[in-house]
Amino acid sequence: MQDIAKYIDHTILKPETTGADIEKLCNEAINYGFVAVCVPPYYVTLAKSLLHGSDISIATVIGFPMGYSTTASKLQEIEDALTAGADELDVVHNIAAVKTKDWPFLENEINKVTAAVHQKGKLVKIIIESGLLSDEEIINCCKIYSPYNPDFIKTSTGYAHTGATRHAVELMRQHLPANIAIKASGGIRNFAFAKELIQAGATRLGCSAGADIVKESYLEW
């Protein structure tokens, strides 16, 4: 396994996040060499300025954390985030539509979302909130979303009762084409679990404990 830091989207998405928190997050991202930071939309511009001159990507969230805002609202959020300087958009799909099996709605949503991001040359990650879905629903999402080529399917927001699990990542990997990567997030607080998720098929990890995980990796290796 390569340097664990190169898997990590160093994340802070608490509603009470301050500018000082973002500064600390970005400094840690530089110090440890994380691949990206994931920040609230309000702080994209600040993170962009703090990371100017680095190769660290700026990620932010769309439709977060519930996912049931309208497709039009998500598209406006995407436009605003891209204008602010975001490189990667982590979009919560409409979980309510999954539960009602409204697959045409979800196809329309992902079609518009991925097009809006890709036409600007940026990356899109679709958060399915796997902890709220049955195995069948996870598989259906993978099948329906695959033709639209999102860059990643992401397990979780970190706000549901269940975050990333090895089972969910393995199930997603089994039902996604190789060109679609997996981001695991939610409850990743130590190196052992991070490594387990990577072994299951994740190539990105969204976590707020990135610094601690890297420090643990130094001890283990």
C-alpha cells in the first residue's frame, strides 16, 4: 500500500466550523500530504486561498447531508461551488427517491449533476448513504449510476447512524465498473479500519481523523 495520506480527503463538515478550523485543516493537509480537503461550501474560497500553490484538491458537499433538496437546487449549489473554486463535488443523491424506487428521478438527477461537473473538468462523487440502504438498493444504485460515469461512488455523509463498512465497499466494488472509484467515509477513525476499507476496494477515504491515521501508519510501518 502506498502512503496512506494519498487516500485521504481531510474533512471537516461540522455546522459550527470556523475559519480557524479550516486553516488548521489546510495546514495539516499540507504537512501530511493529503490528496484533498473537504470543507463546507461557505469555506471553499478560504480553503482555495490557503492551499494556493499546492496540489491539494478542494472538495465540498452538495445537497448535504439529507439529499432531498431538488435537483435544481443541487445544480445551483454545484455552480456556486465551482465558481468559488471547488475541484471535487460530493453530491448526496435523493435517498427518499431510492426508498420509493423512483429510479427515473434518480437517473435524471445523476445525468444533470454529472454533466454539470464534468463539463467544467471537475470530479463528482455521488454519496449514496449506504448505511440507510439495503444491499439490493446499493446494487440498484450502482447499476443505475454506472452509465453516467461519476468519478466516485461514496458510501456516506458521516451523519447517518452507520457510516462506511467493509461490506458496503465490497458490495459496491462488485457492482461498479473499474473506471468508477469508491470513496469510503463516515466513522473512519484509525489506521486499521482505513486499511481494511482500502483492501475492500476504496481508493479514497473521507475522514476528520486523517492526521491521527497517518501517525498510526508511521508506527505500524
